[in-house]
Amino acid sequence: MSINRRVAIVTDSTCDLPHDVAATHNITVVPLNVHFGESVYADQIEITTDEFMEKMANSTALPTTSQPSVGAFEDAFKQAAQAQGVTDIVCITISSKLSGTFQSASIAGQNLADTLNVEVVDSFSGAYGLGFQAIRATELADAGMGAKEIAEALRNEISRYHLVFFVETLEHLRRGGRIGKAAQMVGTILQLKPLLRVDEGAIVPFERTRTRSKAIKALEAFVAESGPVEELAVLYNTTPDEAKALAAAIGVYTPGVEPILAKVSPVIATHIGPGVLGIAMKERLGE
């Protein structure tokens, strides 16, 4: 952590940052929760993605998720402030259109307003799209910016982040209320593997593709046809070889930017199911 940093950075576990990456950047990660019947697991702390995928495949109970409590955010804010000797905090969360996490963090910040200055930023994204924003916040903090300046800069950059992916079945997204029933039915009836994207914080159809191989080619085309890239990650949960192959294929179009392989969290996996493959990207400006 830079000696210039006077702001603690907090995010939530849907950011998909590996523990060592979060630790290197001194990012506090507040876990969401995964529920299997009466059992509750802290996302990425008490259950890993691989453990979750195996449990989901073998469980008769359908998993659900819940946002962190207001109290969990309050504790995280106080602990981060004390550990880093600051009173300013920037917290970046998964899109408010996908989870109540932003609301929990906002209420927690308001509850602590007498002692801490907490700026809560809606990423309008998730997975490594959120992860990139959390890391960006640390860069701005290391440059000496205050909480309000960092939050404003992050909000001004939101449109530069893109999250595009496909899933084996739309049923998980429909069941969790993240995509409409009509869109799910069309995809099922036509046997599509449609590309989806996060647009203004919500998951929407992006491009129709009929097979997995064509969906992968469409992801490649998305990167190839985009402008200059500043950050890039390949998202997956059960197909690491496909993810590596996709990273190699798109790396041709992003000289100087090596794609990160990012395994999505159990909470994200609850809502997308197995076999996801996607791209998280940040556009580069000034070229």
C-alpha cells in the first residue's frame, strides 16, 4: 500500500479477486452468502467455486444467495479504517440491479457517518468487471486522492467497462430473477446459446448464437472489434481449458495486455449455472 493512501478500499465477494490479489492491493472483501437449504456459506471464504459447483451438481436443494447484512458492512468499514489508520472509505459493489448489496453498504455507511466518511459506488457490473474497478480505486488512492474524488472518478469511468458472457442454460438466471421469463423461453425453444451483456447494470441479450463453439467465436469477435483495451479477463467456472484457449485467441487482439483467467464466485455461479464463459474488459482512452 502506498504511503500516500488515506482511503481504505472495500468491495464485495462477487468481484472474483483471488485472495492474494486482494491482499496485495489491500482491498477488504465483504462476502455475500450462499444457501443450500438450512446451510449458509460465506462466499469464497467457507466455500470455493469448485466446492460449490460439486455441491450444486450433487444437491437436491437449489442454492440461493443473500447480500451481506448492514452489520457485516459496518464491521468491515470499521475494521478497515482502524487497520489502515484512516477515516475515509470507498466501497464498490456489484450492480444494484443484480443484488441488494449496494443498499446494505449504503445504509452501513450512513449509520457510521458520525465517525467515518464512506463513499459507496455502484459498479453497474459484477465479476471481474467489479474486480477491475476495485483495483482501479486502489490506484487512485495510491495517487493520493480522497474518497469523494475516487468515487467520482470511478463513476465517470463506468461506461468503459464491458461484461459479455454466455451460459449453458438461461434457467438459473430466470429462476433468480436476473433475466425475464420471455427471454429465457425464447432461448430454450430456439436452443440458443445467446451472448448476454451487463448493460447499465442489468443483464440483457446481446447476440444470438446457436452453439457453444459459435458463442465462443462471438466472444472472440467482440474483443477483436472493440477499441484499444486497458484491462481484460476471461471468466469461467467449470471449463478451464476453454478459458485458456479463449485467452490465447483474444490475446492476439490486445498486444501488451495479457488476459487474466478469472473463476467466477459461488454467488455468481448460483445465478448462471455451470459452463459459463465470458469477457470482462475495460476500454483504453486516448488512442
